[in-house]
Amino acid sequence: MRQALKICEANPGDLKPGSVAELACRFGGLASWWFQPLLVERVREELGLHLSMPCLPASHGSCWIVFVQHPPKRRPALRDAFLLPLQWRPNTPHSHRLPPKLVALAQLLFNST
């Protein structure tokens, strides 16, 4: 993921087609929420992929974390602020992509109920 974040330091219009494809693959379903509109358009035009906005989970165990770029415009390919939707489900292991502190928070919340 570090390589993908490094690619995001370029302006969306300056990205090479291979970089656009790599970002679309790496970010998957989050791409439409996280990418600048110009990059979403490039994914559609160059790769023929339509990035739709998925529905946010609203059931028990759901939350959303807002990421804000600091300093602003550090990664021009990404929006200034974007969501990370999360949903914890019983008897389902945590994603290996979650930061350890977030896993600890989830365990604290779910063990206290």
C-alpha cells in the first residue's frame, strides 16, 4: 500500500496509465470515495471501469472513520477528506489491513457488550 500512496502524491492528470490501473486495483471499492473526481474519470475512460458509490453499512457494529489529509494536498490524487467504512461482524476475523490500535478498540467495544 505504501507504493500506492506514493503514486497518489502525483496530480491525477499526470499519472501514467499503468499507475491509474495499479491504484484502481489497490483501492478497489474504496476508489470512488477516496479518489479525486478527475482520477475517477480517468479510471472510467482508460480502464472501462465504472466506480460506483457503495452503500454505507448502517447495522449494529458499523462506523465510519473520516480521514483528512494533513498537510492538505499532500496526495493530490486523493480527496481532501474521505471515509473508511467499517463493520464488525460476530465470529468474523479482523482484516489484516486494520491498524493494531483500531483492532484493539474494536475488541474493547465488543468485549464490553
